Amino acid sequence: GNSVTQMEGPVTLSEEAFLTINCTYTATGYPSLFWYVQYPGEGLQLLLKATKADDKGSNKGFEATYRKETTSFHLEKGSVQVSDSAVYFCALSSDRGSTLGRLYFGRGTQLTVWP
Amino acid sequence: GAGVSQSPSNKVTEKGKDVELRCDPISGHTALYWYRQRLGQGLEFLIYFQGNSAPDKSGLPSDRFSAERTGESVSTLTIQRTQQEDSAVYLCASSLAVGQPNEKLFFGSGTQLSVL
């Protein structure tokens, strides 16, 4: 089956620190991988995505590389800001069968950045 | 509208009562999804619509849960005889089409349901 496991939070960092949020997945076929972010009081929104192995998604200084050999899609940012405080969700999208297009989410990781 | 709208934003109800949650997707989006997020858990898929039909209802937790969509627009999720374990945030999302593995979903802010 399809599933996503991501690092448990909460994660608390000082501004300008380096961020890594780990995400691994289990899937049949060749899923697409996503990071969604939920800022306080807002709905989930797509942060970045990668659709095939070795692709790197990037947005707002965040990056994640689709690693098929380790079934991972870790989120990284070199220097976090207070405005990055949010909940981050790793997700995969099935590419086949009756679950085609459905998104499978991890539990979410709460990130708090202090000035 | 500009985004996916859900109402109410918060709902407190007594055990055994029925509740109805509403979702207004982005205009023109044919695909609509319902997810549930219990405290400390990931997003749990409930059901999706392609147009007004729901090809995959496998995620609905029990027969107390039902959903419908009309006019390829508004969707309602109904929970009958609510139980305390139904307490969660119910999220709605829409996208241009179903079945595209890398299709972008647009989420609403959710309805926080609390069953006392």
C-alpha cells in the first residue's frame, strides 16, 4: 500500500538555523511527492513537488530531492525565518489503479522559529 | 470564489446529533476531496468527487458518513448520530481534474468539529 512517514515534531529553531524535516514513503509504482504547508489560520497549500526520481523541488528557499533508492523526500532550508513557522506535511500521489491521483499524507511536523 | 471555502469554521455538537459540513470549491474545479485530521494524526482520505459522482467512497469510516455534490460545485459532508471519535478537523480540497498524479490540490481552512 501507499503511506508516508515523517519526522515527529514539534521542531523549534532559532532564526537562521538549518532545517531538515525527514520524510520517507512506501508506494507501489512511481508516485509524485509533495510538501504542503499550513500557516496558522490558513488552509494547506502546496510548497513544492517532485514527479520523478532525482527531481528536486524548490520554493521559498525550501528544497527536497526525490530519492528512490532511499524512498525519501526530506525537506531542507538553509536559513529559517520566523515567518516559516507552520505545520509541514509530506505527501505522495499514487500513479495507478483505483487510487490514481489520491494524496496520502504524513502526520505533519510543527515548526516554530524564534527570533 | 478566490479559494476553497468551508463552513462552518467551527461546530460544537452533542453526541448523537447529526451535522452537515459544507464546501465551496474553486469555480471550474471538477475534482473535490474530503479529508479528516484527528488531533496528532495525518490527513485521512474520506471521499472524492469527479463532477457530481463519487467513484471512491472507500475512505468513509462508517455508514454514518455520507457526502454529496451538486451542480459540480458545492459539496456537503453529513455525519449522522455523531460520536466523540468523530471530533476532528474536516478539510475539503479541489483541483482541476482527478487522476493526474501531480495535480495540485487547493485546500480550504477546514471545519473543526467537536462532539461533546
